[in-house]
Amino acid sequence: MPDATTAPLVESLTQSLETMTFIMANASQERPLPPPALREVSIRFRSDTAGWIELAAPEAFARLLAANALGLAPDADLEPAVCEDALRELLNVTCGTLLQADGVSRNEPIHMSIPQVRSMQPEEWTLFIEDARTQVMDAEGYWIAIRFVEEGPSA
Amino acid sequence: MPCTVLIVDDSSTTRMMIRRTIQVAGLPVDRCLEASDGQNALDLLAAEPVDLVLADLNMPRMSGVEMTRRIRSAPANRQVPIVIVSADPNLSFLHLLEKEGIQGYVRKPFTPEGIRNAVARLLETVHA
């Protein structure tokens, strides 16, 4: 069960998805089996505190994301790099939206990293969605999951 | 008079979204150039003049702020309008950007109207 702090994260993700791509996503209490061909994208931030956000999603969702963002048909033939770029940009925008809207007064400017994408193994998905900080979401039939991790004061 | 716009963002998705928005908006833009970071943008600007720059802040190799400083340091580009299109969460940073010579700010996730309005407003000043 995700904890209460996931609500602003979910709101930032849904707002970014809808505005960039017209994709609707809803939080779910389901614990789905690992989707095929998973990708994980992560972004780090640093200010008075530091942390990161991770998003796990299947390749098929990344294709839909890229196609919608570019105004193409959902079955458009897109290079994997284009789909991964769309995932990176979604998380970049989600992170900026979350940190701008969280109402936390910070003394230091916020620095955000360039998002990174990697393959995610099925067993990693299972562990990921079991974490209390992870929110599973249904994005137009695709299972995706997102987690916000704050490390405490930055070094 | 048709204009040339330079779109600077490390995300190819965002560059294409902005390009498509400009193309369908009926704006007086006949060319959209693209650069994937600040250094790439400076190289393009050295080769040909543009009428407007739309740039991200957080990019590899050279940030949007550093790119703006360098554009402004070149006499030929001192007057080129620059609009930042970014997810940067530092709202207090905006007045500093204005000091760097930035004329507009569009927050990501942007709407087509946000891009269209910013581009239209600044192209009017170019033609004035």
C-alpha cells in the first residue's frame, strides 16, 4: 500500500502525462505481474535535501508515449531511442512539476540530473512494486509504477 | 516576413513537439532549426542568424543559462529574443534569468497555446 506522500507524485505524473500526451493514468491497488520488456527511468535531484524518482514502464507504453507526444498513430514504427527519450522527458517534467509544487521552502536551488534509462528485470519489478513508496498506475491499459525516494540532507 | 526559430533541448521528443506546435499554429516561421545542447546551439548560431531561440535550461555539455550568456556576448546575437522552455522548479530563479537577457519563460509540461503565445509575442517585436 503506497504511503500518503505518493499523492503529490501521482498528481505530478498524471498532469505531465495528460498535458504532454493526452494519456490518462489512474492509481491502482493492483499488484500486477511484471509487464514484458520493462524499462526503468530515474532522475536525481539535490537541494537542501536530495533524492530521486524512478518510473518503471513496459516498452509498449514508451512507444505509446512517444507516438502521442509526436502526434503519430499509436502503432507508428518508432526507434527504441525515440521511445526512451520520451520516457526520460516525462520523468524530467514530472520531477520539475513535483518539486515546484511541493510547497517546501528551500534555501538552496534545486539541481536535477539528466534522466537515465535502463532495462529492468521482472524480479526487480516485483520488488519495486512491493515498496511502500511505490504507486502502481494503470495508464490506458499499461501497468506502470513510480517511486519518490528522499535521502535527507544533501552532502 | 518569414522567420527562423532555433529550438534547443536535449530531448528530441520536446524539440519535435515544439516544432509541430509552431508549424500548425500558423505563425510566420518558415524554418525551425534544432540543437541538442547549448554548445550545439552556439555552433548553429555562428553559421546563420535566427530570429528567436527557444531553449531548455537543464542540458548536458552546456546549460541554457550559460548558452544565453554566450549568445549575449556575441554582438551579432545580442538582440535575439530567447525564451526558456523548462521543467526547472526554481521559481525564484526567474528574475535572474531576466537579468541574463531572457525574454520569456514557458513551464513544462507546456500546452500548444503556451508555446504559440510566447513565439507570437516575440516575433511581433522582431517585426516591429
